[in-house]
Amino acid sequence: MASSRATLIKPPEQDSSKALIENALELTDLSIIGPDIFTNTRELWHPPGARGIYGGAVIAQTLAAAQRTVPSNFVVHSYHCYFVLAGDSTVPILYHVERVRDGKSFCTRTVQARQRGRAIFTVTMSFTRDMGEEVANREVHHAVAMPAGVRAPPDDYDEEDFGRGGSSPFESYRIEVTGEPDGPPERKKTRHWVRARGRISEAGGHQAHQSALAYVSDSYFIGTVSRIHQLWRFPFRAEDFGRLSPEVKDRVTKLLEFEGSGSIDDMKGRPAVGMMVSLDHVIYFHNPKKVRADEWMFAEMESPWSGDGRGVVTQRIFSKDGTLLATCHQEVNAHQKISNRTAADIMISQGVVRLKRSEPSGPKL
């Protein structure tokens, strides 16, 4: 049951005329207490084992808040944010929008997400006036092509929820890691298909599709470095897999396959992820009016560098027809840890394998 403190106002019933993602990202206007202030209408998702709420939700809601303050003929083209503190899903978030500049061709907005009087997230974004297809077609343009040979999943595909106990507002088709298994990480790429569940309403307009893309842009992004380095992420050693219960074995095997991590044997002896958090997130929207987030989108990610406990990841998001919709960048703070724990107290909780710790320290994934 959702905490009564998760929102300032009692959440309304789900609107069946809207997609799950629209309901999840709904904002409540708080202009009664100040101009350009908004709050989350519903409790935000806290991934099991994570330090805070899912970053994509705050990314999307800050964009949605800023969209409410610009003219309808302006579309977002650039989004630059920093994660400052882990968000608490049991505490309402206040989104403060500042109208930095309103020009004829560009508008600039900053948004600060705050909890308990402290900033947990800050972003600056730019909107540009929609010039229309006629003007755009007269301009010089180019775009990277979607990789050859990739095929979208069937429209009737339904993602297994891996024990999450409820439908996510979006679904993904299994992750593939390209490149030689023993090759250099900088030559590997991860790729997957993603879409919002259901149909985004006409009332939501292009803004709802862009917010939904912003939401999913943080999906599987942070884990790119660990995947191309083939790092172990579960709180027990791969060597202890045989001691798990049949249910847990099945769940772990499916997760490894879904995430392109290979087999248990492939992971034996690999270093483990001790801690991993996003530091910042950038989105460049190239074709914002062409985003259809409730149709399959193709995401490809790679990392040009990692070191000093950090890694940089680049992501390109394409529409089903091959249009480059957005380019994203993120820097991740991550540390490796060699796990020496056994599988004695493993349990399944909301789709994530967790360790029941009998000691005061250790990883919690």
C-alpha cells in the first residue's frame, strides 16, 4: 500500500483513458502556494535495492513541469541535469520552475526538485520554436542511421515481469551485448527495444510522448559499463549458484539471459559491482514531434571511457522506422567489489535477488 506521505494530495483514481506512463507521471499544480510550482500526483517508483527513486521519473516530471510554462508551439531540444541526492519515494517532491528566458526562437527553463527543503535534482533545459516541416526540409541535415539488420519485436509481445508484482509503465525486449565477448569494452555496445505500455492519449499530445521518452532514457543506462565489463551484480557469488533454490535459480537465469549477461559459468570469477549511481544525464531531442513512445523504440548504448570510479555512457534512441529521435549521455559513479558471500540467505523480492544480511555491512542490490 502506498504511503500516505508520498503525495501532498490524495492520489486520484487511475485514468483509464490514459496510458500507464501518463498516470505515473501526472503532476499537480500548486500555483495556490506559488507560481510555477508542481508536485507528483502519485507515489514514484523506488527500484528494489536502489538508493532512491527511479531517476527516469524525476527526469520526466521535471520536463513535464517545464513544458507547462512554455508556449505550445515550442518543443524541447536540450536537457541537462544533475542527480544531487537520492529521492525518497515516501516524501512528496516539489518541482520549482524558473523562467530563465523567453525569446522568439528559444526558451530556457531551470527546474529544481526538492524534498524536505533540500534540492535532490536540478536541470536546465532549452525549448525551440517549432518551425514546421516546410522550413526544416530546406535546411542542411544529417543523422546517424539505425544499425542494419535489427528488427522490432512483435506488437503483441508482453514482457515477463520477473516477479515485480505489477505492470511497469513501459516494457523492454531483451538486451543484447554486441562485440567479441573477450574484446575491449570500448568496442562493445548494448541494445534493446522499449515502449510505453498501452496507448498515450491524444490529450497528452507530443509533450506526453517526449516525457515518456525521457522516462525510459534512464532505463538500463546506468548498467552499460557493468555489462560491457561483464561485472557480477548479485549479492552472492556465481560459484554458489548451485546452492540456490530452484525458484531463485530460474529467476537468476532468466535475468542474466534477458540482460545479455551470458550464463552462470561465464560469470564465475568475475568482479562484482559494489555501488553504482548516476551523476548526471543529458538528452538531446532531435525530432521531438516524431516521438511515439507507445511504439517500439530502439536504444543502443556504448561507453567511450571509464576510470577513477566513473564511467561515461552514450545512448542513441531511434523510432521503429529508423528515425534518430534522441542522443543521451550519462556519467556513472561505480565501484567494483569482489563478493565473498555465500548463498545461504537468498530471497526473491519484487523481481530482484536480495541477500538477507546477518552482518552489518555488505552489498544490497
